[in-house]
Amino acid sequence: MDYHKPILLNEILEHLQVQKDRTYIDATLGDGGHSIEMLKKGSKVLGIDVNEGSINRALYRIQNLGLSGNFVSATGNFSKIDEIARAHGFDQVHGILFDLGYSSSQLDEDDLGLSFQKDQFLDMRLDKTLGVNASDFINALSEKELAKLIFDLSDEKYAKRFAKAIVEARNKKKIQTTAQLVEVLVSEAPSNYENGRIHPATRTFQALRIAVNNELENLRDALPRAARTLLPGGRMSVLSFQSLEDRLTKEFGQSAQPNIKPVNDKPVVPSNEEIVNNPRSRSAKLRTYEKIY
Ligand SMILES: C[S@@+](CC[C@H](N)C(=O)[O-])C[C@H]1O[C@@H](n2cnc3c(N)ncnc32)[C@H](O)[C@@H]1O
């Protein structure tokens, strides 16, 4: 199986000053790409993920590599990172990583409904204990609410048009699959949508995923809690893939000063070589902060 390729791996290991016998929290374990390299360096890692499938994949890899001795996993939401850390004996750590969003393995999973290139149930919940899925959002919100959600969470300039088309389509038949939604968006988008650069469903799917999983609220809750979980001199890195997450991270960095200082003035982005080898890295932005005291 092809696992998710860890993005900005060397830069993150460097920013977090990963070393033997230090302790780290990987708040977004995913397929374990970053955790595995931390473990190989002899550090101790707590890997958190809200998605059971990710935890299982990472555990399988870590066990196969004989790296389980220094690894602890926890299923949970990083919005409670401090509580999860304490419950697992990681009260104060040298470094914390947030690699936001979803992994390429999750895009391939049949029961998540994250991909607009596959026909699946329109779910999008990474955490199956959440009560509301993407189909619920699509079928229950008013046209105005839908347009606002799509615009606010993805900057989709056709948000109003798409919302109107979604409501017309769902009045005929409830929208329950990714393919149904994609069909509505494609038929409504102009033929030169974004000059063919991205698929017409890209932004709407992003907006729905963010809303279903409360992604912005989780990040907003997590960052100050993560800062409290760091040892003085410890660092936290946030790898984000869209402007709303990056803005939230930047604002946190500004509001948490003077206790928290950015390690770089500007976010670090992938090299051209990494983008060619892994196109998913193209929108990545890495911000790292150090806890001063
Ligand atoms: C981009 S992937 C991480 C990939 C990983 N660094 C690797 O190299 O394999 C993001 C992961 O974060 C998880 N995730 C998203 N939101 C979360 C949250 N609020 N709490 C915990 N995990 C979350 C997703 O389920 C996904 O597995």
C-alpha cells in the first residue's frame, strides 16, 4: 500500500530539534510518517489521531519497523491535546507537531467520502462519533446558509450559484453521495472554471470537510493548550494547507507573545523538488514557535 508521504519532513525534524531521549507529541499521527522518523532518532512519541483508521495504519507500520518501544498512541481530538497528553504521561514535552487536514490514505478510504473522484457516501467525518455528516449539512442547511458556509470556508466565488443548484437538486432527490454532489457542481460551474486549474468540486468539498470536522474550532482550541504542554525552550510546528488555518496559526503566534516566539519570520514552504515529487505539498506552510519560559 502507498502510505501518505510526510511533507517538509526534514524541515520539521530540524525545527522541532528532534533528538534521542526527547519527548514529542505528533498531534496528527496520520500514517505515522513524521512519527516514524522521530522514533528512528531515538525520541519518545505520543501519536494522537481522531481517526481510527489512521491510528491502525500507523501502529501497523511502527510495529513492523520495531519502533513500538518508544511509541504511545491515543485516539482523540487534538482540541484536548493537554488532557490527552497528561493522561498518557506526556505532561511537558520538547516538541509538538500539527500536520493539518487529512492524509492521502484517507482520501482512498471507502467510508470517509472525502474524495470527489470516487463515488462514496457523502460522510466526511474523520471521527465517526460526530453526530452530523456532510450529507446532513447539504440537505439541511438553507440556501443562504449553504452559500455562506461554502464561501467562508473555501473562498468559492460561485458559492451562491452552487448553493442554489444544490437546493434545486435536493428538492428532487436527497443528496447522499459524493457523485451526486459532484454532478451538481460540475453542471453548474462555467466551462472555464478556474481556467481548468482545479476541479469545480475542490473548494466546496474543502468547505464541507472543514465544517463537518470543526477543523478551525479544533485548531483554535488546540494551539494555546499545546503551548501550555511545552517545556520552556520547547517548540511547536504547525503545517497548514489552506489560508484559514494559516491565518489562525499566525494570529495565535502574535497573541501568545512574549511567551511564544516564531522561529522564522516567514512560513517555510516546500522546495520545487518536493512539490514535483509530491504535488500534495504545494499549498503547505510551516510555522514553528518556541516557548520562551
Ligand atoms: C495530513 S494527515 C497527517 C499525516 C502524517 N503526518 C504522516 O506523515 O503520515 C492529518 C491527520 O490528522 C488527523 N486529524 C485531523 N483533525 C484532527 C483532530 N482534530 N485531532 C486529531 N487528529 C486529527 C487526520 O485524521 C489525519 O490522519
